[in-house]
Amino acid sequence: MLHYFNILSYNPIVMPFYANELQLSHFGVNSLGEADVKRMLGVLGNPNNNSIMMGFFSIYFIAHSTKKSPEYKQYYILAGLAILMLLMSGSKTGVLSLVVVFAVYWLLSRMSIKQLLAVLGIGAASVVLINVFQFTYISSLWTVDWSANESWTGRLKVWQDLVGMIQKSPWIGYGPNKEYFYINALYSENEYVLMTWRYGIVGLLSYLLWILIPFVSAFRQNGKRYAQSVILFSTMLLVSAITNNPLSEPRILVLYAMLCGLMFANSKAEQELETEPKLKSVPERGLESEPEFSLKQESRL
């Protein structure tokens, strides 16, 4: 909030530690220097990446907001604040991926009618906030003709060119080759296209295993602590990768790795607790457990 409203000159003093000069110079203004809609840069210095980070926190708090937890009301409040900051990032990709996340959450948790109404209420409140605070970058999802949208048509043109190059080297790609994007001033804005262009189909599949292995493991453990958070955040990353590059941001991968680590550590701890009673129930073998010979057996000997 300090950054969004520039309270106490927060932006010129603190934000240079998180965002580069170009990002800060375009905060709240368009390319002509005129006042425009603000998009929160956040600690990642990028509104799209910041929306994914806020999505991470909203997912974490929502997944832990069950009535079994004594702090479930606080979790709801924290999740709402995270969603608000996601909206303030002004990321269409973040909003769309969050909608998919809520749909997956509904399928996994089998929410009651009351819980479903609460989620729908959050969605309705989000739409109201978008219109009240004039988050026009997000509202363009339903107010702009996409066939005439320069941002969208520009992305399609870049994807078309990159896919044409992929067809010439589909298996191994062209390597990292950042110079090509710098020289041509291109932004892929699609993780799947970018990874296939760089490392080919084999590289793309290998890259996706980073997400798919924990994703599948979490499905098998669904119902256990942190598993649902891994499923939902994996979904967010996979969806947002269609029009963004979340897997190319190391700090987002650190959040994902931490979440996966919590899930696997919790799973191992639960397995140890389950096997401990079984080990205690097995009698220790010693002299006292040796079977005693009867007099009849001694006489036979």
C-alpha cells in the first residue's frame, strides 16, 4: 500500500531496491508520460510476477482456512488482502489463473453451498473493486475487442514467429540465446513457447517435470497438509505460463520449492508416526521369549 499510494515518498526511497529505473519511471504513467492506471510492482519489481506472488499467498491462506484451524477467520482476512493486492498488480494473467485456481479448489475440497457462496461473494467483490478503483488493465478482459487489442495481437505475432523457428529445430532448439531477444526487442510472454524455442520439445518436457512431479505427488496426498496448496499453486503456474514467464523468475521458483519441501517433509513425518506404533507392537526377542520345552518333549529327547 505504501508503494501503490507512494506514502512518505516510499517509491523514490525504497522501491529502487526492488525495481529497476525503467519500471519505476513507467509506474502510474503511459509511454507518453501521461497519468495512467497504476500497476503494483511489489518486491519482485514486476506487476505480472508480483500478481503470481500474491496468488501464492492467497492460495496458502485459503488452503489453510478450514474450520479445523482455530485461526481460520484470520486466514480468510489474509487471503482477501492477498487477492486485493493481486488486483492492484493489474495483471490479467494473474486474475484468470486465480479463477482457474478457485475452480480446482472447488473440485478438490467439495465445498458446501455456504462455502461456495462465500467464494462467489469474493469473486463478486473483486469485480466491484476492479470497477470502483478503475483497474482498467484488468477490466479490459471484458470491455476490449481482443481482435483489435495491440498487446494481444503483438503477442500472437511474436508467438507465430517463434513457432515458425521451432519447426526448423523442434528437438534441441536454439539454446538460451538471449541476444536474439535483446537485438529484436522481443518478449516471448509464453513459457511453453520460450522453453521449446530454447531447448526443444525434449527440453520443454524436462522443464515441466519440475512442476508435474510435485503436482502428481500432491494429488496422491490430497487431504494431507500442504498438498492442496501445492496442487493449487502448480495450477496457477501452469495457467499463467500461457501468457507470462513465471518459471523464468527464480524467486517464484524459490516459493514453489519451499512449498513442495513443506509437503514432502510433512508427508515423511506422518509416515514415521504411522510406522512407530507398529514397531512398538512387535515383541522383543530374547531369552524370555524362547519357547519352553515340556516334560514330554524332554522325555523324547
